[in-house]
Amino acid sequence: MAEWQRTHTCGELRDSHVGQTVTLNGWVLISRKFGNQVFVDLRDRYGLTQIVFEADNAELFATADKMGREWVLSVTGVVRARVAGKDRTDVATGRIEVEAKALTVLNACPPLPFSVTEFPDEEPANEDLRLQYRYLDLRRRSIQGVLTLRHRMNKAIRDYMDERGFLELETPLLGKSTPEGARDYLVPSRVFNGEFFALPQSPQLYKQLLMISGYDKYFQIARCLRDEDLRADRQPEFTQLDVEMSFVEIDNVLGLMEGLAADMLQKCHGITVPTPFPRLKYADAVLRYGSDKPDLRFGLEIVDVSDIAAESEFTVFKSVLAAGGVVRGINAKGAADRFSNSQLKPGGELPKLVEVYKAKGLAWMKAEGDKLTGSIEKFFPDAVKAKLKEKLGVQPGDLLLFVADKAELTANALGALRSHLGSALKLYVNWWEEKAAWDATEGAAAKKEKRAAKPFAMRPEHFNLLWVTDFPMFGWDDEEKRWAAIHHPFTGPMDEDVPFLESDPGKVRAKAYDLVLNGYEVGGGSIRIHRQDVQNTVFKLLGMELDEAKKRFGFLLDALQSGAPPHGGIALGLDRWCMILAGTTNIRDVIAFPKNQKARDLMTGAPAAVDARQLRDLGVKLS
Amino acid sequence: MAEWQRTHTCGELRDSHVGQTVTLNGWVLISRKFGNQVFVDLRDRYGLTQIVFEADNAELFATADKMGREWVLSVTGVVRARVAGKDRTDVATGRIEVEAKALTVLNACPPLPFSVTEFPDEEPANEDLRLQYRYLDLRRRSIQGVLTLRHRMNKAIRDYMDERGFLELETPLLGKSTPEGARDYLVPSRVFNGEFFALPQSPQLYKQLLMISGYDKYFQIARCLRDEDLRADRQPEFTQLDVEMSFVEIDNVLGLMEGLAADMLQKCHGITVPTPFPRLKYADAVLRYGSDKPDLRFGLEIVDVSDIAAESEFTVFKSVLAAGGVVRGINAKGAADRFSNSQLKPGGELPKLVEVYKAKGLAWMKAEGDKLTGSIEKFFPDAVKAKLKEKLGVQPGDLLLFVADKAELTANALGALRSHLGSALKLYVNWWEEKAAWDATEGAAAKKEKRAAKPFAMRPEHFNLLWVTDFPMFGWDDEEKRWAAIHHPFTGPMDEDVPFLESDPGKVRAKAYDLVLNGYEVGGGSIRIHRQDVQNTVFKLLGMELDEAKKRFGFLLDALQSGAPPHGGIALGLDRWCMILAGTTNIRDVIAFPKNQKARDLMTGAPAAVDARQLRDLGVKLS
């Protein structure tokens, strides 16, 4: 062992080490001189330890005095108790310090483009700068925490799946392009000029083939890629837990995943969530929450009041109903005072939300005492008002909001409105907001009084999990004038709906299911088609001629008639899971080296121009 | 649960289940009718169970009678003991059978292009056909065993690394092309037309950056890709265990990996290999074994006899020595009778091997009794012969083989000769050859006598592990007229050799190490350069101007002066590890969906032509 190598980490020393000679390696978090002492907080992944350089060790003292933040040191010294009253309660090593006896500067460091210390009074630098110097950004304690959490999450998943007999099997990155759904990333072939591999959007076909091969229980934490325009919570490459099982029905897959989700939350955050998770049919989810991934941390259910609206004299409602539309509303409990009448006018905070969905307007009433007020109240006779109050459970102080339009548009508009209200009215609490508030009060008080604070307690209700099931199998594509798969073309139909495949495709429900966590879709899967005849029918329905289907998916069709067992599975979006578990809404926070929103890596500069020779070898040129 | 779903797997039923009603799901391995009974061996991943269809259940019997191999069934029936004397000892369910009471055909199956049963008398189909129908090939019990082993190996690795505080962190697939070493696979960018991502040849730069970011202990089971011409044990995409640690020296990395390798062998095969592993300096390995990845399951050391040859009258030896060459030999113990004089003539079995390396010839002597015989013996006076016999430890029956040439050529030629002799003389035994022989004798006898055979015992000596260290840092590239990195340009020089970096680069040894298993390089790594000035010097030595270096690796150079700790790591080739652990020499056996030797996927047909629209979006066209 080289003499500069550490005997302990920077998070390890306690009272019991007092008197021992130790060597620590780490980075200078901060350094400050008080009279004849220089204090250095030495940091590594495991914690930080205070190092004291005494002036009577002149050479060391001089070096220590000139060191700046982020220098890399090896310090050998003696552990001693801190001076009475100087203990720190916010770090585990807070009762000791190390008096330096020897120092090796392993690397100096000039001033950096931004600070990585994350002191409470330091704003993080802007994201572009942090992405350019990602290796510095990754030093921040909060990001180290997130990536450590991600490791623990992945480990928990692998342990869980392994314990249940699942085999983690690797599937290829270099596959075949199947232009369907999202865009493929293509890879030119040097050996076969003019031909291309495609990077996988998911291991879907491979995992089905593995079932046909008899592997019975497969999983993989798999990298997938989609060349799509990015949104806040999307990246060109992403990681999913990919699962497939043979001889199963819906309940088997859901039960397995409920156990896994509960295990992840237990291992990552020490909380117990109840299982099984509620199941909501797609049609109900859309009707009651205006979304196929509703956030059920709060209520604010959407209520269909078409029957009551029909009894009103409000012509807008009546003409919508006459045209086959619906009138639906939300009772924003106690929110009458929260939104002024002017905020409810066209272009105001709430109407703006529904206008995005092309709703023609947001009608509203307020419950003042026993009365309903607002501009449309006059169109509602008292008896109709009474019915409305009863159906919506109206109490004084409530705000009633209505949208009248075609069913789908109404659902989308009210769904967006509901989400906004949930957050605006603080009907639920993100655990990280709660924790930040807790840190600022309980944590701060503990620090002030030099006492250890009880750790922040997360609660099961911070994580709301549910299934959405009974999706329609096909949606009508108005542009292409044909049916399109709502999930993917390998999704199986409900047994009792198979007869409708040819007669009434819109009526067929899929054996598909989505897992929803706090309003995010965090998983989705299905029982697959395992019979070639059914798969052919579906391809045909989707406008794919048999020749075309054979060209693209011939190997799958062949495999389906080579002894394919019933099978199904699911994929969980692990970036999104980690994002929610870590308490962030920025997907880039949970990825070590992310791309920016334009799919460029600001650190390496990728993508970049390449040598002409490379392109020549590949048989391509720029157009 | 659907009524067809299994209550047990096909490997689960024992005596204790007799009398129970069970449901099994699986594939028909074989089906045979004897009088009024149809016997079906039903197979799944977990084993096989004999199902009996009795003629008195007429409907079932009729269906069972027409079923062929690989049909997928659900069978409900009653477990019963087999007729006395009909127990099978080669399967765990061999004492019971299931009398069928109900049958659901989950999928029929036409005759397949080849058999997947692996009966001893069935030759496997040719590999191209098997790759085309890979989903059938994967049903073979032997391949299922290999992929299960691979899962266990990966799980063992992850458990080991996690227990030691290593974080598994994911690095990008879409990176920057750094045309150095092997060819990159390129990925055109739709957003930035004319620019390309590159798929990673390894996460080398990212893992170094993670050390600079303070992650301290990183690992990843990572997919890597190289667009190189393939050899028998290479694939375009491969999987490596990638490891990096901070504040370490060589011994730390080697110690960690010795523990891991021992753990893998213990968990995969239940054998204990001794640690630490022997270490061999590169120069010694080349001198004594003619290889930087010597197989030390056997001896046959190469001995330098230049000093003795100088005393001979053999002009060939003397002129080589005069020109600065060497004379080295191998004593093939007891092999004088194994190789006839004609096999030792130019073009014979052994001379052919050294001719590949452009050795001018293979000189030989045989020890017959006390005498040395052969065509060159006459050039050796008795006293010189005596010295030769002593140095080579000659005994009656030995065969002495000599090459005289430049040192490097001699080493390569004798290294190849040594490998061939090791296998030709059966100086070591592959455990799988030993196991096959054991199966044919002990296993067969057990089967015949209907007794359980003791399982085959693997032994530590089946797996020979060693380190090769002290590699030279640079080799002179005669074509490019410049120094080239033997490992990669981020490898650190030995501290004591740093002064030679500028004065005598050929003398600098690298802090690099390779792990060798049974003559295969199964791992390689180094302590890295952690100082920007040293890295710049190395880039310059490699002929890279500072501008060029900054353009390619600017982010690394910046990072090296932003507080980089000393760090180092290693990568293990897991495909190769699995290949050796599984007892195969075909890398495609350990990959679920491999490419063929031309880098084509015969099952999906990838790579393939793509739509013109796709290329237009990417801003490329075919040339």
C-alpha cells in the first residue's frame, strides 16, 4: 500500500477512533484560517471530516494555507475530540477532527467555473454550464445521493427478480429497423454497405422469442433508444426494467409487479405501501379523472352532469348536449375564495388551461352560503340547482367548474384542470417539498440547539400507485383512415372480445395494463398474442398486408407457430421511477451523463463531425 | 387463475406428491404409444415429467395420440408412482408420473426444421440453420444451461461488487467518436444532420470522469461495440464488467478482482481456487511461455539456450546469434515417440506451426537412452550436449525442439508450439472433456444400474488464473514511425519510469495488468494517468498535437486539472468468462441472439435496407 493511501474514509471516524493515527484521502470542500489554525473540511463520497493544521507545524501550515476548494489531498494525522461546544450534529463525524501530521497534495485545482459545495446560500449554476462540466456537477452531494439511490433501486430489482426465478438475459443492441411507432436510431454497416442496424426501442420481440424458446421467466434492465423530439422527462436513451413470463394471465404479472414496487419503496425509502394496488378501468379513469394516468393522491373527481344540465336553460350546455356532447364538472372544494371572478374569466388562470384543449370555455359557479352565484347560475332553476348541489356534494365555499363539449375533449380539458387544481390547492404534498420544509424548521432547530434531529419520515401516502386496465385495443386513425394499435401490435385481445376483431374492432379491449405512480405512467405491459392466426388478423386490421408483415416480422410469425406458449409481461421506466423516488422533476438529474433537450451532450460535444474515411467505409455520404 | 394454469413446474413433482391433482404446462419433448397408453415427456425450463394418457379416457387418448414434438400443453392429472422397475434416475421426477384427466392444447406445432431434444444420438443441426431459427435453438437444454449460468455469473458479480460499496452507474450509448484503436459504430443524428454519435467501445472516459466526480467505486456490466472483422471468439457487441476505483494502486485492483474471480468460480461451479493469483512480468511471460497470456495448466517452459548454442558448431545457430538473435528451446517431456522424424521435417505437424511465424525452421533432438539423436546432434560436442541436457532437464524419451531467430519472432513461434504441444500431449484437461468422458462411463453405468450417479466433480486445477504485469507502455510503430500505446493512452507509467517518458519511451513500463484464464485474456486494466501534464506528455509522444488532443479529449484534459484523484480499474470480458465457465469455445453459444461471423443476424436479417424517408431525415445518402 502506498503511504498516501487512506486507512479510513472521510465518513468513518467516531469518538472511538480518538488517539488513532489515520490517513484520509479526499477533496477540500472548504478551507478557512482562524489565527494559528487552518481548518479543512475534507470530503469524499462517504462524508466529510474536519482536518486541523496547526501553525506550529510550519511547512504543513503554509501548504494548507494556500490550498483552495477541490484540491485533492492525502492527510495523515491523529484523531482527536473537538473542543467542547464545537461538535457538529449534521455530519456523522461531527464529534472528532484530525490533527494533520503529514500532507500529500495529490492534485491541485484552479478555481472552477461554478461551486459544487451546495451550501444553502448558493444557487446552483445554470443547467447548460453544469452539463458542459458534468464531471463537476456530479460532485454535488444531491446528485451523488440520486445516483446512489439509482444503484440501490436497480440492485433491489435484481435481487427481487432473481429470488423469484427470473433470468436476466441480454438482448442485442444492433437489431432490425421496424418503422412503427417512434423513430429508430440507425447504424450503418461497414460489412454490408447500404444496409443498417437499428438500435432497440425496446427488447419487445426478443423477449417474446425467449418465451417461445422456453425461458419461462425473463427480465433485463435494458437500455432503449428512441430518436424522438425530447420533452422534460424524456431522453434519447432510457433504461427500462423489461419483464416477460410464460403461462400467465394478467393477475400474475400485476401481482409480481406489486410485490416489486412495494419492495423498491421499502428498500429505497423504508416505507410500506399497501398491496394490491387499486385497479381502474381505462374508461373510468378517463371519465372520473380525465386521464389514463390519474394522480390519486387527491380526489377532485370529475362528475358527469349532462342529465342535470339538460334540465337547465343554458343554451350553450343544451346545444352541446343536442350535438351528442357532454357536460361535466369538478367541485373544487373550498376554492371559491382562492380564485377571484376575474381569474375565472376567459384568459384567466383556470380558463387558460382548458383552452389549450380547445374547450370553448370554462363555466363556473360559487357556493356562497346556501346560494350558488356566478354568471350562469341564472339559467338554473332552483330545483335543478338542488340536484346539481346534491350530485356534486356542494358545501358553502365550493367552486364548481364545468366544461361542455365532445366527451374526449371534455375529459382532457377537465383532466388538466384537475391536475392544476390539485397542485394549486395543495391537495397533496410531494415528500421532497415536505422534507425541504422539515429541514428548514426541525432540521434547522436541531442544528441550532446542537442536537440530533430525528430523520424525516416519509409516509406511504407520498407514493400513490394504481393500475389502469381494460384499454381499448385499437383507436381510429383519422388521417390514415385505419385502425391503430393503442399499445403495440403484439398486445392480446380480451378472450371474450376476440369475436369483435373482425366485426367491430373499436369494441375490442386489450389485455393491457399501465402502472401509474403519482400521475406518471411508470410501467406498461400486456398479455401478448401467442397464436399466429390472431397475430395475422391484427396485422391485417392495422393495414399491414401479409407480405409486408412477413417481411418485417416473419421470424415472429414463424415463431408463433413453432410452439409458442401463452405469455405476457411489462416494462417499467426506471429513469422515471428514479426521478419520482429521488424527488425531482428533471429527468437529467437521475442520469449520470445526460443529453440536453436538443439531444446533444454538452460535455463531449457529441454528436460531432467524423472523418471522411469513416463515412467511406460505411458506404454513406452526407446529403 | 385461468383453469389451464400450472400448479407445479415440470421439474417439481416427487414421491410426496403422489395422489395429488396437479396441472402442468409445457412442451412435448417426445410422445410414444405403447398399446393402450400414450406416454408424453412434458418439458419446461425446470425439468420434465412423464404424462400418461390411458385409452379408457377415449377423447384425451385420441388427442394425445396425434400430438407431435413441441406442442404446448396444459395437462391436469393425478400424480402416481411409476410401475416398479420403471423409475428413471436421470431426471429428478423419475419416480412419479401424472395420469392425465384433462388436456388443453395451448398451441400446436408443425414439424420443425431441426430437432431440439438433444438426444445423445442426434447431431446438432448446422450452425447457420440454428442461427436462422435461433428461438428454436435456444430451446436446447445445453444452451438453456449456458444462459442460466450467465445469469448466475452476472448476479454473483453484482452481489460481490455491491457488498464492497461499488455503485453500478450507467454510462451513455450515444457518445463521441474518438478514432483511435478499433473502428466505432456510428449513429447519424436527425437533429444535427451531418454529425454522428458513436457507440461505445468501452466506458473508459466516462468511468475516469466518474472518479474525478468523486464516485470512488464504480462498476457496470456494460455493453460495448466494435466494428471490427470478427474472429471465432469475437462479436460486434460484447459485454464487459467495467470497474474503476479512486485512491488505489495496482495491488488494490488485483486483490479485488482475485476475490471476485474466486467468488464467481465458487458460485458458478462450487470450486475454491487459491488466491492470490501468481503474477508474471510481461517480459518473463514472453521469455518463458512465448505469450503475454500463457496457459499455465501445463509446464513446457521455453528455455533460452543461446549460451550453450554458441558453443556448438551448428552454423545456423551461430549466425543467428552473431546477428543478435537468440536460440531457445522446449523440452517436450516423453514426446520422442509421439512425433516421428517425418512429422518433424519441414512442413510436418510441428515445423508447420513455427513457419506461420516465419521462423526459418524447427531444429530438434530426441533423447534415446542416454544419447541425443537427430540431424543437428552431430554439431554438438559431448561436453556441450551435457550442458544442454542439464539445462533442459533431459531424460530418456524426451523431445527437444529449438527455434533460432530474433527474440520476438522466436518467442511467438515457440509460444504457438508450446500451446499445440500442451493440447497434443494432453498435458491438461478441459473440465468439459473430462465431464463428457465421465458421463459416458460413470453416468452411463449409473443409468444402467438404475442408481443415482455422484455428480461430476470439477477441480480448482481446471481453472488456471494468473496476472501478467509490467507491460511496456509504448511499442514502436514502424509504419507510422511513432510510438503507440500498448494498452490505451490513459494508462499510467510506473512512478520510477516517469523520467524516461521524454528520454527513452521504450523503457517505460505501464501500471497495466492483464488477467489470464486458461490461456485466454479475460481481463485487463491499469492505474490511470491522473495528472494533466503527464497526460499531455503521453498524447504528444503518441504523435497527437495539443490542439488535436484538446479537440478529441478536451473534456478529459480539463477534468484532469479539476481535482482528479489517483485512480485505476479493470474490465473483464464477460462473454469470454462465460464461454470458459460453460466449457465451450464458440462465443455464440453464450449469447442469446448472436451475429454470425459476418456480423449479420440470420434470424431477423439485420442489417437491412431502410426507407428512403428515414435516410432523408438523417441527412445521409448511400454512396
